[in-house]
Amino acid sequence: MKLTEGKIFKTLFIYSLPLILTNVVQLLFHAADVTVLGILVDDYAVAAVGACGPIISLLVSLFASIATGANILIAKHVGAKDQTRSRKATGTAIVLGFLSGLIMMAIALIWAKDILILLKCQPEVLDQATTYMRIYFLGMPIIMLYNFLAAILRSVGDSVRPMIYMFIAGFVNIGLNIFFVAVCNLTVEGVAIATVISNLVSLILGLIALFRTKGYAKIELKNLRIFKAEFKEIIKIGIPACLCSLSFYIANLFMSSGINSISPDAMTANAIAGQFDAIVYNVGMSIAIACMSMVGQCYGAGMIDRVKRTVKTSIIYVTIASLSLGIIVVLLSEVLLDIMTDSVSVIAIGKEQLTVVCLTHFITSIMEVLSFSLRALKRPVCTMVVGFICGFGVRTLWATVIWHLLGGSVATLFLAYGVSAFCAMVIYAIIFAKTIKKEKAFLENII
């Protein structure tokens, strides 16, 4: 799909829709785990799964940022019509995806319980959380391999098939969750096994597609190894994005630790509410990624004015989408939370969390649009530095000091997301304006 032509909003919307649907369905994997456990088991099982959420998000996002590097590199070779190097980059990416999964699997198998204790996981749910995390991470090579594979498909302009594969895997996951928990009488281990198997289904479908294709991203056995040049390029692109994500997610672990220190009910509420606020967040993130692709193509074509208009359009689009969806979730919060738990205390805490987080997610979404756009404009180091200052610095300071000074409530803790995102948004906006001005001046001098 050409992103340098046509009306900006129409192009952005069409391109972003499959990304939005894919990310939402992927989130439903975890939501299905929580829902089945909430209905068929108990709140402690839900809390156990929720305690693993921030750790899973941290490690997956860390290595998925490297997949972004593979995406950009392959797209570059596709644009240059260099099939040989494109297929070498594809093979390198596949191997990197599998190796990253092995690394995460080893981390969880060895240190799962220690990490959960460090995050102040309540004793009542510690053993179940450890079990869930270890089984889940046994399937991490499968999960990461699919993430890299999906990035490869998108790099050649195919965002539809990853969506289809995720839909199929989602239905498999829900069916297996019910089977393992209701029929086999398993608890957290059942939903963990279901998640791994469903991801295997999506991986098999994706591998079949890449082995059969005759295009730039075809998997060839001779290319299934790490090529030095391709590896360096992927790392060069992916590491700044990786460190930026890392700074935000490490700070989120402090947020998780704060919730875990309150009570098991707070842990359960966070696990349940997190399923719904994550949907709002990922809709905004999908639009930001689509914006990045458009900005990248327009920047490569020297269309700086279209870059500026694309970012402005994306900010309006993401604000309306995130704020509208956030309001809907807040209005329906009691109904949504009641699906997964009948605890009055859990519902009250979850509603408080959703109100604060969902009504401020549009600020985070604008921040992500500006951040991803700057990466496309070859300013990855800027995004990394700002991410460290605002993501790690502001959120950690808030979760460890300011939150307690404000009374230590759930609402005041989750204000950290909006405050840190606002700080980053302002800085990114200033950097973006200066970058556009500099690029326009550069082009005018050439002409």
C-alpha cells in the first residue's frame, strides 16, 4: 500500500485498521485467561495472572522493539528491490526471534519466583503466579518467533494476514481456556497452556505463508542464520527503541509493585481493569505505528509538508479515537468488571483505576504519535533520552515518593501515566517542530 499518495486521513485509517484489530485480538489472549479464571475459579487465580502481566509486557516489548528494526530493514530492501538482501534479513530476523524467545524462557524458568517476590506479589497468590509465568514462558520462543514473523509480513505491506492469523488463534485460545479449566479442572496452568498452543497455531500459519511466498520475505533454509551485516542493521535500528521501551516498562514495574503492596483485592482489580485499559492504549499505539510508516515513506520521498500534515492528522485521529473509547470504557466499567468478578471491593477499585487511566490515555497516544514519528525522521536517540527522563524518571519518582505524599490511593498512583506522558508529549512536540523546520531548510538549500 502506497502511503505517499491520496488523502491523508483515508490512507491512515485504512492502513491502521488491520493493526488495531490485530493488537486488540492479541490482547484478548490475556483477557480470555482472566475472564475464564474469574468465572470458573476465583479472584486469587485472577490476581496470579495479573501479577505476571507487567513482567510479560516488559520482556515481550523489549525484544519486540528489535523486531521493529527488522521490519524497517526489510522494508528498506523491498523499496530498493533487493530481493537477495531482503531474504537474508528475513532469515536473520527469524533466527533472532527464536533466540530472543529462548533467552526470555531461561530468565523465567530460573528467576520467576524471585522476580515476583521483588515486585511484592502477595503470598496468597505467589505459587500460582510462579506456575503461570513459568508455563507461559516455556512457550516464549513460539510467541517471539510469531512477533518477528508478523513484523516481516508488515514490512512487505501485508497487515491483513497477521490479523487473520491472530483472529484464528484467538478463537483457539478461548476454546482451549474453557476446555482446560472447565473440563480438565486446571487453573492458571490451564490458561497458560492454552495461550502457548494458540500462539503455536498463529506461528504455523505464518510460517506456511512465508515458506510458500515467492516475494521478498520468502523463508529459505540457506538464509536461516544470522548474517553479520543484517544483524548490525537490525540492532542499530532496534536498540534505541528497545531502551526507550525499557525505561517505560521498568517504571511500570514500580507501579505494579505499588499495587501489589496494597492488597490482594487491588492486585485482582488491576489484573481485570488492565484488560480494558490496555485495549484503549493499544488502539492509540496502532495509530501511532501507522503514522510512523506514513511519515517514513513521506520523509524518504522528501515530502516534508506531507509529513507535518500526517502527524497533525494522526494527533487529531488518535485523540478522538482514544478519548471516545476511554469514555465508553469508563461508562461501562461496572458492567465490564462484573463479567470477571463478583467482588464489590474489586469492582470499586477497578472502576477507580479505569476512570483515571482511560480518561488520560489520549495524552499517552499523542505522545506515542510524536515519538514514533521522530523515529521515522531518524531521531531515535532523542526518543530514547526523553523516554528515560519521562518514562523512567517521572513515573518512578511518582510511584516511590509522590504517590505516598498524596495519600497512597489507587487513583493517585495511576495519575503517574498521564503526568509522565504529558511531560514527554511536550518535549517531543518541541523536538518535532524543530526537526521539521530543519528538514525544510535543508531541502530548500538543495533546491
